[in-house]
Amino acid sequence: MQDDTAYGWYPANQLTVSPIVQRLDQLIPSVQGNPDFLLTLPEFPRIALESPSASGGKFWLGVVMESGVSIRWGRAGTAGTVKHFPLAQCKNNNPLLELKDRFMSKIGKGYNLNPHDTRIP
């Protein structure tokens, strides 16, 4: 098993909303005006959320890349739907800022963090 802390990732059992927001806030200025910064990271940042329910629940996954943000969402256990938002459609042309805003919106709607599928380098 790989030691994720070697890349600056939080161990899954310590990953909560607050450290994610703090880390995104640290990375956002590096990407502003230079989306190629993301190519220097060992892995693209990704945030996974879930909303359990009696009917099986839902999932939400946001992945940042140099070309924008891809969002996958749907019912748990399905492939879901994918939509890509190019840089021009991201807040301030910054895919990390766009991801942060969408992440905070979902948290506000009751979604829970899935720490095992979330990676913030």
C-alpha cells in the first residue's frame, strides 16, 4: 500500500471538509493564470461526495485538470452522468476555484465527504 502522505495527501481517516478547503485555498493562486501548474502535481485533485438514502443514495465526483473541471454524478451503483466545464466556464478561469464552489454547494445540500476517493495533493 502506497503512503499517500509522501505526496502531501491527507490520510483518508483525517480528511474532512476543513482541510480540503484550506488546501484548495493554498493551490488556487498557483493555478490562477497558469493551469499547467496542475500538470506538476502527482495526480489531479479530486473530491468525492455521497448522499446516502433508503433508496440507495447518490454520488458526486469533481476532478480538476488543466483543461477545466469534470463532474460525474448519479445514483450510487451506476456510471452516472459526466459533464466537463472548460476553463472558459470556470469561475475566474480557475478550475480549482470552480471545484471549490461546487464542492461547498454540495456540502451545503447535505452531501458527505467520501474520504477514500478524495485526493487533494
